[in-house]
Amino acid sequence: MASSQGPSLRELAVQALSSVEDGYDLLAPKFDHTAFRTPDDVLDATIDALRPLGPFGRGLDVCCGTGAGMRVLASVCQGSIIGVDFSTGMLQQARRAHPQADAQWVRADVRALPFGGAFDLVVSFGAFGHFLPAERPALFAEVYRALRPGGLFAFPLGTPSPMTSRWYWAMLGFDVAMRVRNAVWRPRFVMYYRTWPLDAVCNDLSASGFAVTSVPLTALGHRKNGSARYRLVLARRVGEC
Ligand SMILES: C[S@@+](CC[C@H](N)C(=O)[O-])C[C@H]1O[C@@H](n2cnc3c(N)ncnc32)[C@H](O)[C@@H]1O
């Protein structure tokens, strides 16, 4: 987008008129040159927050895309690391970008994860806008099932922008445009910025059986009211370790 190697406006429009899976297949070759790839500073802040809680054994990156989050897993996990995504195109790019033997890639819809009790750490970056609030309990149940007892589900969430900021109105405008698009066009492309507020997410995680906390990612800056721009949600699968 900002980069000359990123997709053109026409390519973005064609992607936005597709399903989520087809859209990412189309975008995949240029995805790493868009603002949609999770930036390195978010990954670094997550590594810094997770390191004192580790080391972890096996790790899973949910909705891995081209593999941005695998850098986090590689930094804090001592066992095998797996990225899961339903876009074949994104997984092809991920394989190219991460040729190391210890990274594995699985094509699956994360609403039906093909794993049970297998991971010590599950992470996810930049993908939850693709899931409606009503889908959260089922998604969290899948992650819970994929974790070992005592395992951790960790992901960063942005805290709300104040109404006085440009971001507030930009995100609101984007979400309204997507709702109009999805009311008049099929297949739907579910992607909303404002549907995963921290409190509701933590409540749904607790209802799914997780013990939930969050820590501020202070390296990513603060809002005018002093609160951190991002928090790392830490949801532990309780039970016997
Ligand atoms: C914005 S990208 C984020 C990619 C990567 N995590 C990152 O931070 O750069 C969202 C990813 O979620 C994947 N995705 C969305 N819904 C999915 C689902 N139901 N099952 C599996 N993958 C999904 C898309 O294919 C895409 O690769």
C-alpha cells in the first residue's frame, strides 16, 4: 500500500469483493508489503512480554498468514512451531519466507483446528477482525482444545482510540463501509476493526474456561489518558499440568 511493491487500488478492490479465503489467496504475493502484516514492533513487544513466562515447548500461530508471528514462536518456544491458516496462497508465501526446517504449516479453518492437547503456547496476530463476536466462543473452544492443560493463549489487542482521534473515525468509517458491502454483496468479507473490545473478549475467554489477565505493551506507546495503546491478552488453559 504505502510501498510501491504493495497491491494497487484495483487489486485491493478485487480482493475486497472476494471471500476472506479467496481474497487472501489473491493478496498473498504482495501481503508483506501492506499495512495488514503485523509490524515488527508489535512482534518484538510480544516477545518481550512472553519471554519471562517461558520458555515454552510447542507453539501454534493461529491465522499465521505469511508467518509474521512465527518469529515470536521461534523466540520463545523450544519445541516445534506450527502456523495454521486457510489460505493456500498465504501459506505458500509463508513457506518461502521461513524455509527453516523447524517451522511447519497446516492448511485448516481455525474454527475447526486439527489439534488436541498439543501446544504449550498459541498466539495470533491481526486476524480477529475476521471473526464476528458470536463466533468467539467457538473459536476460543478450539484454541482451548489445542492447548495442553496449563498452556497459554496470547495475543495483542489495541485499546480503543478516543473519539477525538482520526483513528477512531477511520476505523468507524471502515466498519460501516464493510457492513454496507456485506449487506449488498456475496460472498461476504468479514473484517471489522471495532468488534473485539478487551472487556468483551476477556469475558468470552473466561466463559470458555480460560484464566485471563492482560499486560500493557508499553513499548508500543500510550494514549493521552496514560493507558497503553496495546495490551497482551494472556489466557491460560486451567487444569492439571
Ligand atoms: C490480516 S492476515 C494476518 C496474518 C498474520 N497473522 C499477520 O499478522 O501478518 C489474516 C489471516 O487470517 C487468515 N484467516 C482468516 N479467517 C480464517 C479462518 N477462519 N481460518 C484460517 N485462517 C483464517 C487469512 O487467511 C489471513 O492469512
